[in-house]
Amino acid sequence: MHKERFYTLTACCPDRSGIIARVTGFIAAEGGWILESSFHSEALPDGGAHYFMRIEIRADSLPYPLVEFRRRFAPIAADLAMDWRIADSAVKKRVAIFVSKQEHCLYDLFARWQAKELDIEIPCVVSNHDVLRGICEWHGVPFHYVPIAPHNKTQAFAEMRRIVEETHADTVVLARYMQILPPDFCAAYPNRILNIHHSFLPSFVGAKPYHQAHARGVKLIGATCHYVTAELDAGPIIEQDVIRIDHSDTVEDLMRLGKDIEKTVLARGLRYHIEDRVLVHGNKTVVFK
Amino acid sequence: MHKERFYTLTACCPDRSGIIARVTGFIAAEGGWILESSFHSEALPDGGAHYFMRIEIRADSLPYPLVEFRRRFAPIAADLAMDWRIADSAVKKRVAIFVSKQEHCLYDLFARWQAKELDIEIPCVVSNHDVLRGICEWHGVPFHYVPIAPHNKTQAFAEMRRIVEETHADTVVLARYMQILPPDFCAAYPNRILNIHHSFLPSFVGAKPYHQAHARGVKLIGATCHYVTAELDAGPIIEQDVIRIDHSDTVEDLMRLGKDIEKTVLARGLRYHIEDRVLVHGNKTVVFK
Amino acid sequence: MHKERFYTLTACCPDRSGIIARVTGFIAAEGGWILESSFHSEALPDGGAHYFMRIEIRADSLPYPLVEFRRRFAPIAADLAMDWRIADSAVKKRVAIFVSKQEHCLYDLFARWQAKELDIEIPCVVSNHDVLRGICEWHGVPFHYVPIAPHNKTQAFAEMRRIVEETHADTVVLARYMQILPPDFCAAYPNRILNIHHSFLPSFVGAKPYHQAHARGVKLIGATCHYVTAELDAGPIIEQDVIRIDHSDTVEDLMRLGKDIEKTVLARGLRYHIEDRVLVHGNKTVVFK
Amino acid sequence: MHKERFYTLTACCPDRSGIIARVTGFIAAEGGWILESSFHSEALPDGGAHYFMRIEIRADSLPYPLVEFRRRFAPIAADLAMDWRIADSAVKKRVAIFVSKQEHCLYDLFARWQAKELDIEIPCVVSNHDVLRGICEWHGVPFHYVPIAPHNKTQAFAEMRRIVEETHADTVVLARYMQILPPDFCAAYPNRILNIHHSFLPSFVGAKPYHQAHARGVKLIGATCHYVTAELDAGPIIEQDVIRIDHSDTVEDLMRLGKDIEKTVLARGLRYHIEDRVLVHGNKTVVFK
């Protein structure tokens, strides 16, 4: 990422001849200086292809504000049937963090945020337990305790949406938040809710996956960061990684090592997200690193 | 692995106090010099534990041949309710290799064998296609073409078992052999048939797994080396590894990268096997690396 | 690691026949139940070998306290010319953390400590800057600001040693502490001061290593956790790991990714240390994972 | 890589506004369909930047042969002060392989070539030993035995250059070729000779690096694939990777594991090279994967 202020244009559209020329020709004509650019053509099962791009333009190379760029670029985007957006590096993403009791992901995000490595605002932490209030408040982040019980789920999730809206969060990170978000919550923030969960080769369904992995004698355990959709743990994959284990590792060791890989993968996935590096098409991501 | 001739004692038994003392005390009393030793206690779901050990003893430190060691050790093993065996490093494992059309694993095994990195005999290669005969015969390895068709499966697999028996193979490696061995074949060589297959996070069932992985946008692809049991691809896992991919990789790239990880993981698994490093208990391995 | 209280015996001695039998025979005779054991014979350049062992014994399986075990085992250890010690899992290691301005390692250690993943006492944090006081004090850990200037180095390091002594720390972790400890400080705590530093292939000497690595176009950056000796960054290596980079990563990206790998490797190295898994012989470690 | 025939344009030039627009605008105007494109701006120490690009154009989308594309594109390239070339996927790279006695890299390259994974011609293998003739000739590849002795080095290397020229090789791969090429040989094929060598953290200079790494107790060993320059092992790095080791690995184990990582890294580096994915600027590569 660059130090100068820049705009990040991300777009996808049906593939055809001349897309890059059209878009970069427009930018050049406006005087825009491209800092970084990535393009990808994804072959589709039907024989066609879909085109993805991400372009960083130095803000001071354009003679007008972003609103004017949007106005001028709109006809080209329309002509190319583009799904597009442009973000300003000077406007930080506002990331609401949902947690339960486990602190490993939260601490890791806080450390990266304090180090200015994650250049975000954290307008709130929301939890269904009251155990991580202290560390949040010490960091000056408002902590909202929203307990979830079988009888109050509808109200609880409504309250949580209210908090997200009132704090103007544009992104929600489930940092080991152990409740399942209802479908309407997921649908309200498409490709804006990130989750982290354990992954194994092979996969294990059902309860106590680390116990299952231990019983099966797997040699690797992993984690997947994905966007949340109504279908549990089946949303577009942003990032994955694994760590090696062996027979001497107990179930407790697996859970401990799982935490390490979870926080690392979540932090990478969130970074890609806030830098507008993740483009989604159907259930698949293109991540321009 | 050591250069001197040595015996490798592998054993497992119910855990209790004093097992190591009993076994190593016996070895010391006989004059045996231990080169390498590994021990592991595996907690069982029922609250008990099972004990695993692997001990390398310098051959020239014992004043008698292996047969006498076996005779003297037997009462101790019986007393400890041990499942045990002892192998002689001077007796090479005889590894039959089953292949189909893909050559990547076969070439890799041949190269390691030529380099004396895999210290084995290869008494035969068996294939359901006649395409890899040349490279085998050039290496002086008898090649047996046993085609498999729907109507001849029983005879074909019987013929393959005959070849394994006649060539005195003690281990079978499925080096991308694309036929499913029948249950009786699997049962005839428990923990002596190694297979390699692709693995993903999450897992994909059904045909064309690389196409499924590509469509799902996974970020890692992997391979698992396991012992073959009657239940397809569900036998004890010996070794696993993964390789990173991204959106720019086509299905063909995934298949190519999959080959790399397959041959690497198979070679590692086979090494652990021929060095008697893999102990199996139920469906789980202990691998003393 | 186990839940029950246990004693960890670590020892090394010249290799000879019967060491395991002698030691485990003694333990068995006393009624000791071995939970976990590891042995390693390291060939020496002179043709001999040195023997290393680590044995966990359930505390409640011995009919007397640790002091009595020490008394009874001493003659055997003397006979084998052993360098040995035995630790009690009920006595937590006391880890003093030295930091400068960077918070990534400190946060990571705090998170693991809060999660009871690192089962240690943190009696003090010492820093040559006053910037990380808040997070320490919030966690209830005394923070000692000991500035270092060219004219006061002797007094400053004396003060730091006084703090280590007064807080009864048995281990010092340099969590990105950016001052070089003087030789007498290093000598006072042999194999008890852990450091983390960046590593590259190839290595770069001199200032600004990340800039050098970037200029050289390396594809991996890494970190090494080692015990501190008087020779800078040349002490026994406890743990290492790397992370992949490419041309699109700026120097700032390298430094950020370097932090990730640093904190991970430091946490692993510290875990091995506090669980008495690291045995040192000369300038080389044996790490019984 | 794509199945259709395509042209690969690679270029670098001083960075300025409008480069992509200019190049892709030209391609679009000629009717060219871009399959894949990558761009990178590399900040230079002097404050400027250098621009790199790689563009794959479908051959059948251009109404004329490559020679005409070259003619028409030349003025634009000249105007941008470009260093550029364009390759035809239908023209296979001709790769001469130099070997000594070790076969692991050669076997691996042969297996990939047989599997059509490496889509190259291998016009010759050259060796200073006569031990790998058989496997080469069995594959139908001419084998040239050019022994190197202190008194005949000049003639030997001249002979080797003659073989490279006569077989029209455009690339030379040092597949564990254990002689140092003289500076004029290196200079004759800039960025066209690939070497693979071991790498460690930290680096070790002098003889027997695996012995040094073992003595130092390193926890990772690696390999680097680089272009050969007159300065030994200091040319532009194409690819690197590492593998984990521990105290139980002997020097022989290290050497064996080193081979695995060497052949993997060499194969990756060669693939990047033959697909024109490696651009070199000064002593640094940009690798568009």
C-alpha cells in the first residue's frame, strides 16, 4: 500500500476486447497516474469469461474530486456493463468486531490497529458475553454486551444491526463470534461480513471438529476466512492457511495451534478486504494481492 | 537413518507403568546399543492410554542373530500384551508399484531409488494401461500390463495379487493407480498398501475434484498419503501437505500443482513406511519421524 | 502438555550403552509413571555422540516430593556424567519481557498469557521507551522505564539486572528490545534470554535489512528465535520460520509481514523454553516438541 | 497458461502517466484480445519508478503475423523508452540442461517434460561426468560428455558454448551442474542461464554448507533458483522455498531434503522463465505468476 492518498477503482464486467484500453485510456485522458493495477479474466463454465480489475490512482493526479470522477466514469462503466466502485484511501473503513469469549483474534486485531498496520476505525465491539469489555474500553472502543438466548434472538440481532448502523460500520468481523447470524442479517451486508473458521483435510462436520481431527490423525489443521452468506460457512473464500501437527499434539494443542492460524488468516483476509483487494463473483473471490 | 546395520523394533501395547524400563532394560542386558528411540502414549477416549515405541538397535551390539532376539524378547512382549515386530535394515523392503497413465509419481520414485535415497527393491510395476512400460523396462523393472474392464475385474485383481505374491512384494504403492482395489485385496495387505490422493479445504466429494475446488475458489490444494482400507480414501493418514494457489490458476494449473504435492507427499509417506516409522492403532497413525 | 501436575527431567550426557534403561529403570523402581519421553543421540564431529533426554513423570506417581527424587537420582546422574535438571509443572516460569517501541510481540504474548495458553508469570516489563506502559499496567504488569543513553549504559543495564533479580524472573524475553545486551548480562543468564530477529535467504548484514532484502528481490523473509549469547545473533537457534513475499510487496509490507512471522516464531520458541523442551549443547539446540 | 496460441509481450520502461493506456490502446486498436495482463511499478531508490508489464494476446485476434505486430509496436516502444520482446506460444523454448552426477533435478525435469507439463524442447544434455547418459538417451535426448579438468577448462567451456549454439538452445539450466561457468559464458546468455542452489537462514559460506547448517542447528533449509551472472550465486533471484528440519535429521537427511526442495524450486523457476514471466531490472526480478 502506498503512502500518498489514492483512489481504488474495483470493477468487474463481462469480458470483451478492449476493456483495459477503454478504462486506462479514460484515466490517462483525465491525467490520472496509476500506482498499481491488476486484471484477471475468469473463464466461466458456459464458455464465456468475466473480467475483474483493480486500479489505484494517485488522488493528486486528478484535477477534480472523486465525485466528479464518478460522474465522468459512469457512462463508460455503463457501456461495459460494469459492477464497479471507487474508494478513497483517506476514508478509513469502519470495522465492527463481534466477539464471544475467546480473545486471540481480538488482541491480534487490536495490536495491528495500534501499530497502524490495520488502518481502520473500530467504532464498536459487540459481544454475547461480557468478558472482553475491559480490553476494549482500555483501547477506547465502545463495548456492547448483547446476550443471546433462545427466546430473544430476534431482538438481539435487531439490536446488533442497530449498533452496526448507528456506528456507521461498513464492515463486520466475526472474530470468533460463536453465534450464527440469521439470514436477513447476512443479506443486509453482502460481502461485508468476514468470518474465520477452522478447516481440515478432510473436512469434519458436526460438533467438536478438533476432537474429530485428532481422532482421525490428520497431519495439518487450517483456517478459512470467508464472507458470510446465509449458507453456513459456505460463503466466498478470501484466505486460507494451514499448520502442521503430529501425533504428539493433544486436542488442546490442536485448539491452541488452531487459534494461531485463525488469527493470522483473519488478519490477512481483513487486510485484503479493507484495501479493496477482494472482488466477488458468484461464490468465488478474486483477490488481487 | 544410520549407516550401520541395525534392527528396528516397533511395538504398541496398553499403557502402564514401567514399559520403557522393561524393554530398554532387556536390550541393555543383552548388550544392545540403542541408536534412536521414540515413545508415545496416546490417550484413548475411554480414559486409558495406548503406548507406542520404535527403537533402533545396532546389529553388531547384539551377540546373536535376530531370530534369537525374537525368541528372548517374546516373553516380555507377551507379558506387556504387545503387538510388535522387528526389522533388519539389511533386508530391503520390496515395493510393488501400481500405476495407470500418469507418470509423475513413478518418475519421482524411480529417481529417488536410483539416487539410493529410497533404499528399496522394486520387483514389479503393475498397470492397467500399457503406456509406462518403456521407462520401467529401461530401469530393469518388470512391467506387468493387467487391463481392467467391467467384465474381468475379479480375474484382473486376482492376477495382480498373484504378481504381488510371486514377486515377494511386502508393500504396494498406488502411484496414481486409478482403479479401486476390491475389499479382499485391501484386507490381504493391512497397512501395507499406500495410496496418494488429493485433499482440499473444504473437502469435495464426487467427480472432478479439481474442477470443484476451482469453482469454489479455494486458496490451498493438498494431498494425503494413507494406508488403503476397504473404505475408500478413509484409511489411516500417514502424511499430508498443501500448496498455495490463487485466482490466476486455471484448473490445469491446479492439476499440475496437485501432481507436485502428490509426489512429494507420497515419497515422504513411503519413506516413513519403509523405515518402519508408521505405527497404526485403529484408524490413526503414530509417525515417529 | 498435560493437565496433571508432573515433573520434567531434562538431561544430557556422553552417549553409552544402557542410558535409557538406567534412567527409566530407576523411575520405574520408584513407582514413577512416565507421561512423555524423548531421547536423542547426537553424533559429534570427533566420532563420539552426546545423549539428550526429556522425561515427564506424573507427580502423584512418586511417593515423595521432588527434593527426595533429586537426592535419589543424583548418584545415577553422577555416574552417567549427566548435566541435568528437573522442573515442577506447578511452579510457573517467571518471564521478564524487555520491549522498546514496537508492540506486536508484546500484544501477542499478553494475549496468549490471558488465554492461559502461555502458563507463565510476567513479573515485569522493562523498556528503554515509555510508550508501552499503558497496556502493561492495564494488564496489571509492573512497567519499568529504563532509558538507555550512550553515557549511562552501564548503570542502565545494572538497573535492569537488579529488576530481573528483584522480580525473581528466571527467563528474559527480548520482545523486539532494540538495545544490545552487554556480554556480562548475557553471561549471567545462559540459555535463559530469548531473542527474536529477522532472517533472510541469503542473510544480510548491516543496517536496514528489510531494505536490503527488498533491493535484492528475495522471495521469502523469516525470523529466528534464539538464546542470547555474547556474540550478537549467533546464539543457539530455538525456532525459525519464513513467509512468502513477491515483487508487489513494498519495504513497508516486508516489515509488516516480518512482524507476523516474528511474533509467531517468538511465541513458539518461548513455549518450547517454558516447557523445558530445549536442550543446548555447545551452540546447538535439541528441541523435543 | 492457455490452450490457444498466444503472444506474450513483456516490457519495462521508466514509469510515467499513461503507459497502460498507450500499450493496451494500441492492442485494442489492432483488434487484439488480451488473455492475461500484469503490471507493476517498482519504486527506485532515486525517487523515480520503473514500470514492468506482461500481456498475453490471443494470436488469432490479430489480423497479421507477429513480425507485423513488432513493426507496428516498435514506434510506441521507442517513444516509451521500452526494453521489450514478444514471444509466440507456438515456438517452444529450447532448454539445454547441464548436469554432473546427481540425478534428482534431471529426472524431475524429464518427468515434467514427458507429462507435457513443461512445454519445451530439450535439444541436449551436457555433463562433466558420463553417468547420466543412459536416462538421457532413453528419452531420445543427445548427451554430450564434456569433462572438465584444470588444464582444459577453456576448451571445455568453449565446447559447451558450441553445443549450446549448434543445438539452438535459448536457455541453459544448471540442474546441479557442479562447475562454475566462466564470466564470458555467463555474459553470453544474460538472464538465460538458470541455476539452483541451497539456501539457509543464516547463510553459510565456504565448503560443505549442509554440514555447517547441521552444526549450527538450523530449523529450515532452502533453495534458490536464480539467473547466473559472473558473480557466483548472486544473480537475480527467481524463486525460493524452504523445508522444515529438526535435530533428528542427520547431515544425510539434510542433503536428501535439500534435493527435494531444489528440484521443486528449479521446476517452478524454469516454468516462470519459459512462460516469460520473469522480468529483470538490475539485479532484481519481477515475477508475474
